[in-house]
Amino acid sequence: MSRETRRVLITGGASGLGLALAKAFLARGDEVLVGDLADERPDGVPAEAAYRKLDVRSQQDWDAALVEVKERWRGLDVLVNNAGVATGGRIDVESFADWQRVIDINLMGVVRGCQTFVPLLKEQGEGRIVNVASLAGLVHAPAMSSYNTAKAGVVALSETLRFELAPFGIRVNVVCPAFFRTNLHTSLQGKDTEVEESAVKLITRAGPDGDVIAAKVMSGIDKDRKIILTDKTGYVASWAKRVARPAYDIAIGSSGIRLAKRGSL
């Protein structure tokens, strides 16, 4: 980036990893606009950050965010597509409505953000898009088909755009964290309650918190890593899938066996 002070828009920035990233960018002296669902500014959003309502399912909200960015900053340096919800469920239990919800938010929300801001970034001749996916976009455990599919789509989209937009000076990174302590479990509202109970335990009992993950993300951005892994679990799982596939298949397969026997992971 040619600018020392970056102009940053973060979706889902009022809580969890989005809030941690907002604080991390602010700590570096960057200007931050937080977008989230609330009509009024949430109490947790830092005073130094600007705020606007931005439902990533609404193209109208995206268009309004673009107008504000142009009026406020006359451009944008970093778009962080972070907003997302948790979901989980067996293929024959999870409802089609659950599938539609997670695809519309976790995948199409990212698509809308990219489509809205890429013309501006191209016009500038530089910029960065950071898409927050999940380790679930790389490693596909059972009973998470809708979430895995959405996050794998974000990984594929990000890799596609990294090559497509590089000639225009636009860099693209995708973040793939494993479970960490956040409030993401509060977004669970699917039909497969047994699987979702297991997901709540995994999220609330995870070791690192959002601030730790945000620091890893910032380091990955600095190094312009194509895929930003944030923890040992992610490194080991993705490595095993690539170079130790039999062991990987046994480990993931055992989760499927436990699920079949007990109804939860």
C-alpha cells in the first residue's frame, strides 16, 4: 500500500474476530469503518472507529457503504469481509432454510462485498481484500456440510480473485482459523440441535481468543499470505490432508463413526 494510514472497512466488526481486527487496525493508526447488523452503534465498537449498519445480505446496505466510503475517505485500502454465522447439521436433518441462510451470509455476503468494492479498487489501482473463511473451508468434518460448503466457497473465491485482480494492483487473502473463543455460537439456530450443542462446546472451550487470532491475521496480511492459518490445529490438519491423506481420512472418518453412534461429534 502506498498510504501509511490505511482506510479499512470491516463487516461483522462489532463483535468477535471482526471487533478484534478493528482494534488491531486502529492500534496501527489506521482509519476503520465498522459495519454490523445493529441500527445504532453497539457499545463495544471503539470510539475511534466509525460505524454504520451493514447487513451483508442487503445490496442496498452495500451500496450505501460504498457511498459513505467515497464521501468519508474518497477511497478504500482494505475490505475485510468478516461477517458470518455458525451452522451445523447432518444432511438429512438440517433444513433447506438453514442452508439458504448460511450460503446467503457466509458466501454470498462475501461475493456482494467484492462485487461492490472491486470497481473502486480497480479505479484506484491498488487495494486489498481480506476474506474470513474458516479451517472448515479446507478441512471438511462430518455434520457440517452447509458451513463447510460456504467456507470452501470463500476459499475458492479468494484464490480466484487473487489471480484475477493481481494485474490491477489488488491483493487478496483468505483467513482460515480453527475454533477459537468467540460469540459465534450465538448465531446457531438450525434444526439439528444435537450437532449444534457439540459446536457450542467446541467454540466456548477453545483456547485462543479473538485478539490472539487477530494478531495472527495481521501478521499474515503483512506477509501477504494467500491462505492465513492462525493456529497449530489448522497447520496440522491442512498439512495432513495434503501429504498424509490416509491418516487424515482415518481421523475425519472416526468423527463420522462417533456421530453415527451418538448423534453428536
